[in-house]
Amino acid sequence: MNPLLLAVALLKLDIDSGTVTTRQWPDAGESVAIGSLAKPFIAIAYAEGHAYRYPRLKCNPKACWLPRGHGEVGIEEAIAQSCNVYFNALRKQIPLDLLQSTARRYGFDDVDRSPPEALLRAYVELQRRAAEPGVAPILTGLRRAASHGTARLLAHDALAKTGTAPCSHTPKSPGDGFAIVLHPAVAPKTALIVRLHGRPGSHAAREAAKSLP
Ligand SMILES: [Zn+2]
């Protein structure tokens, strides 16, 4: 198959009805590596084991994707900037069974791999649980990701998260960018996940904007 035809994969969901309105994703039922898209669920699992309090941590530029580092971050900015150091530190403090039970509660079996539709529905579920302890700061982080963080190329007021995961295509690229978007930010109506072959997640966010009103 012509790889150009597969450059953009997209799933779009009407949140109120739960119906998939656009399914432009070959093998949508197959699990893919989800990379940083797992971070909100790592946060929730951590919170459950730590009285729903998130730490402030100093990013180590040598261990993060951003060469200059993220400075000291709390949960909101860690989500918005997708700080690897922050979430690696949280993850080390979560027992595996808690991580798995949290993932299952949100509808996927493995916090590192998921079919795209299940992952998208997990984000919708997270937003529905806004009033539960520990969830609001994560949603704030997702909104900041869209306003000035890793998903800013979306250029819409939305809840968003980007990620880059190992490419599953032939020919192989260094990585595929992902973006998940819930739009608008308040009482979202549309959920969407985009995968962009061979480009970073920030570009996937720009691609996602084309499917928003
Ligand atoms: Zn960082």
C-alpha cells in the first residue's frame, strides 16, 4: 500500500451519543504503543496511592525530551509540557497492580499499549470524572497543553494531549505522532485521536485542528 495514503489516521467520536462519526484508521482494533498518551492515567494511579496529592518535581534536562528541561513542575504543567522526568518519577512509586487496575477502570488493559478507540474513550471517561478526586488538575493540564503546551499548534481551546510512539509502519519512520483532543474545553462535544506517520505529536495536534469546527 502507498504509505502516503496512511500518513494520517483519525478516529472521531460524538461524546454525547458515544458514536464513532469518522473511522479513518486501518486496523483500529489493534493495540498500538501509546507513549505519552498514558500520562494522565499514570497520574490518576499515582494519586490513588498518595492521598490525591501530586508533587512538584524538578525536571532533569538530561533525562527529558526537551534539551533545556522543564524546570520545576507540578502536575498541571507536567501534563501540559509532557515532562518525562515527572511521570517517570511518579510511575516508580505506583505498584503494578494499581497501575493495571486504574487502566482497566478506564477501559484499557495495558497502560503502555491500547487500541486507539479504547484510548480515546478513556479520555472521554476521564473528563466525565472531573469531580472525582485528583482528576481536575489533570484536566487543567490538558487544557494548558492546548493553550501553550505540547498541543499548542491545535490553536483551539480544548483538552489535548500529544505523544510520540514507535512507528508501526513499513517503511519505518523514527516515530509516529499522536494527538488526542476533546473539544471544546468546557463541556466537550467531540473527541478525536489522530496519528501522523513520521512526525512529532505537536504536528499531529495541528493535523487534528483540521477536523474541528
Ligand atoms: Zn521535563
